[in-house]
Amino acid sequence: MKSVSICLGFLLSLAGLLLFSPPTGAKDGGGNPFKHLVDIGGGRHLNMVCAGKGLPTIVFMQGLGGNFADWRKVREPVTALTRTCFYDRAGLGYSDPSDKPSSAANVADDLHALLRAAGIKDRVVLVGASLGGLFATYYADKFGADVAGLVLVDPSFSGQFDYAVNAGDGKILDDTSKDFAVTMRSCGKLAGEGKLSKTDSHDYFFPLQSDLTPDYAEYVLQSTLRAPYYAGLASETKNLEARKENDRYVDGVDGDQERRIARTFGSLPLIVLTSGKALRTMTISEAGKAAAQGVWERGHDRLAQRSTRGESIHLPDTGHRIDLEKPERIVESILKVVAQVREQGRFR
């Protein structure tokens, strides 16, 4: 059953053990160290765990449909330096779903409410990867007074679809989008009916890597088997996806929202990391890949230029998952931004 195999294929996240503590206002997770639900109002709770001490607080924002296990190779060295917080967006992980789309604007409002409810009053450093990078940028646009610094890891951005594709490329991308939407509906239905589980995988065996601790395995498994996960992932995808205009792809909802409120960041400490191989795996023509890579790199350079202290770092031999391939470069960037924030005293 192809759709089920794709559903359970998302369970391939890896993680290491770290002792987390609940943020202020968190609801008891029943002994689960990765489940600390914070009431953000409106009858909704978001899952957030924090560790370490010191200022500024680092808030991590993972990519499309991700969870905080994605930061396993980055987490410990950063937590040794200062306080770190990880959270699940609406519908993902253990967080409650939302009746609103998972757009950049709604994600930012959720995070703003979460930080307030968790008692995090000082300015934070946002570390966002992929789609999480676009969300972090939007948050800094809208709530700039609350942001002390930014580290954007191969981020999505407003204008990333500003490249021409031929008709064949367009059909491939459109078909892929439609297939994904169908799969998400199928997976969500199965999850809602309780038909996805570790022991009942519909004849599909999915390996959980051997370095997963029992607590993390439970977090990855249980959170991903929830029906809201597939609805949340589908919504994040839909709002990121480009709109097709003739033979060009232009910003979807997220890109439009960020572009409308985009601003300069003054002297905000800011580092943007760019992969050199991320777009080589796209199922489009070689000309399309080359055009997309150029847009990707120039877009990241422009992001860095929003701050007088912005730095754009290209990693030519690295793929999109910099967190797995070159986690040390993320750690280096975070440490540098933290040092600049402390030097400027920006965290209060």
C-alpha cells in the first residue's frame, strides 16, 4: 500500500538524548520528557521543551513538517552555552491543531503567544531551517522588538520561485503536488481511524534507527501517528507552494505574506547558511535546476543584506539537510550570533 508506506516513512527522524525541562506555564506531560504543553489561549496548547541556562534564549524552528529531533546534532553544544527551546507547530508533534491555515502569519502569531505564555520575556535568537527559516524571517519582520538575532539554515524565502520553468517542469511539479495532497488525506484518514501503529503498519516495515532512545522513539512515533500531523503537514505544504502563472512559478501564501511586511533589520546579528546541492535533486530539467540554484543563492545573499551585520555563508558541497551533513557549521553560526548579541546587550 503505497500511501501507507509514505505515511510511515516520515518516522525516519533520528535523535539523541537530552534532559529537557518544561517552560513556565507548561502542563505536565505525564512523565514524558518531550511533552510539555503550554496553554496559548483559545483552548489550544503547543508543545515546548527547554534546556540549559543563560541569555539569550535560542528558539529553534524546524523545516516543513519537522520536529525538534531534527536538531539532535546541534542541540547539545548550543545548550551548553545558553538556554535553548524547541517547540512543535500547530498539529505537529504533540501540539494541538489549529482551525487556521499553517501560514507564515499564523505560525508567527502562535509563536508569539507561546513565548508570552511560557514566560520568555527577553529577546530571543531564532534559528530556522528551510521553511522554518521563512517563518523565522517573518517573525523578525513582525515582532522585531522581540528578536535579538537570526540564524537561517538554507531557508525558504519570499521570491524563491522566481525562476522560469518549461512546460514539462511545470507538469512534473504540479503532479507531485497533487500526489502529495492525496497521500496526506489518505494518511490522515488511516491515522484518524487508528490504523497506523508500530505493530500494524499495513505490511510496511519502517526501521527506527538504532540510536533512538526509548523516549525519543515514543515521541517520534506517537506524534507522527496522530491525524493532526498529516493535516498540519499538508497545510504547511499548501501555504508554501508556488502559484503557477503561465510558465513561471511565483510566491505562494507564505512568500506573499513575508514580502508584504519585509523590512531591514538594522544591525541585527544575522547569518544565512546556503547549501550548494539542495536543488540538484529536484525532479525538473537541468536548466530548471541551474536557474533555481541561482535564485536560491541570490535570495539568501539578499536576506543577509537586510542587516548591516548580516553574513551569507555558502556551503557548495552540502545538501539541504545541513543539520545532518554539517551541523558544526550551524553551531559555529549560532555561537557567533550569540556572542554578537551579548556584545550588543540586545537580549533585554
